[in-house]
Amino acid sequence: MAITLVEEYNPIWPEWFEQLRIRLEVALTGIPHTIEHVGSTAVPGMVAKPIIDITIVTERGGFPAVRDRLTAIGYVHVGDQEIPGREVFKIHDEGLKASLQAHHLYACEKGAKPLIEHLAYRDFMRKHPEWRQKLSTMKCSLCEQFDNDRQSYIDGKDAMVKEITFLALKEDFKERIKRLSSS
């Protein structure tokens, strides 16, 4: 059985992110924000679904303006999908969707728990090749085991992703304390 849900890291993924980021930057001109490439496609060497995960980071109270601008370029706000602090956007127009690279789009306020977790996870995985390899191997194994069934794959890797996120947050906290104590 061929693995079709995930693929080996593709160096084109950062370019796809950059194309999407530029489109979003134009729409968000004048609104304080940053745009982050998160998820496995943001980690060189990581096996991933070829879907770019993007988080728009807003100032506190900046979400309504971001939502309005994203709506104007074809996105639909679909709520937090049971992850408080992370707002989700989809594209329903099939023509627009087909014209863009596959992506998931989120918005979080600075300091939101999901944002902190995503950034810590991404940065940890970039620094720890042993965890990249361990999770990549598991992803391929799950795709084979569950015949590329997306939900079974997601459920199967959940415990390891939570473990990595815990380790990432712990490492991030230690690094912050170290920086503060050396100031």
C-alpha cells in the first residue's frame, strides 16, 4: 500500500507559505499583526501532509478587523472548532481554493495558549532531529496501518504530539528563565 496522506519534507513548502503570506499581508495592511508558518511543513526534514499551516497573530482586540479583511478576500470564519484562543478560517469558493496552495488558516491573539504551543512545538522540532525522526517514522507507520485514513492517523499521533508539545513548552520556559537571569 502506498502512503498518500503524508510525504517526505519538500523544500517548496516554505515558498508556498511565502506566497500565501504575501497575499495575506496585502489584505491586512494597516492592521498590527505577524504571520507565522506553523505545523510540520514549517519543520525542515519533517514528514507532513502537504498542507501549509498559517497563524495570523493579532494584538489583543485585533481579531474583528482581521476577520473582516479575511472575509473580503474569500475566507469564512468558522469559529474556534473547540480550541479556545484559535480562530479558524476556511475557503468555500472552489475556484479560489483551487487557485491557492492547500493551507489551514488560523488567527490568534498574542499570548494565546494555542499560539504559544504551536510556536514552541515548531521551534523544538527544528532543534531536535531525534524527535523529527521519531514522529516522521510514526506518521508513515500510521498511514500504512490505517490505509491513509486521516482521522485514524490524527488520533494515532496525538499522544506523541502532546508529549513533544510538553517537552517544547518545558524547554521554552527554561530558555526564557535563562535569558531573564542573564539580563
